[in-house]
Amino acid sequence: MGIVLFVLALASAGVTIDFLIENHLADAQSQSFALFGSTIQLSEPAVVLIGFALGALTIVCLALALGARRRRVGRRQLKKRVSKLEQENDELRTRDHVFATADRTVSG
């Protein structure tokens, strides 16, 4: 699955770069855009580049957030497992102690 996502990411980057090269990023006509109450003059290829960069940034942030969540959940599960194993260990030690005491009583 990771390889497929990597290939898709490369393909989308390639399409974006092809669009920017074919439409001459530097000398394309500028258009006005309203954003947060101000007017910005950008060319169409610049808008595509900004959109691509924001999309890539969003994907990176989501990946980092999911990775952090997995680590946190994994740590919590590991702590539960360790406590369960410690409890089982204590039960086995108690059981072994009871059997050892019973053996001494029978033989002595």
C-alpha cells in the first residue's frame, strides 16, 4: 500500500510540474484573487503551485498526526500488556511457593 501511495504522490507531482512548465509560471497573465479581505495578483500556474504545496503540507501533517497517535496507542497497549504479564508472574510465583511448601510438608 505504501508503494502505491508513493507512486501516486510522484505522479501528482509530475503532473503539477508539467502543468507549470507548459504554462510558463513566470510570464503567465496575472489574475486578481480575494483572500482574507485583501486582493492578490497571481498567475494561474502560481495558484496551482500554491494549491499543490498546501495539499502536500496537509498530507504531511496528517501523516505525522496519525503516526503520533499510533505511537501513543501502542505505548498504552504495551503498558497494559506489561502489567498483565507482571500480574501473571506474581500469580505463578505464589502458586510455586504454595507447591514448594506443600512438598516440604509431605516429605517432612
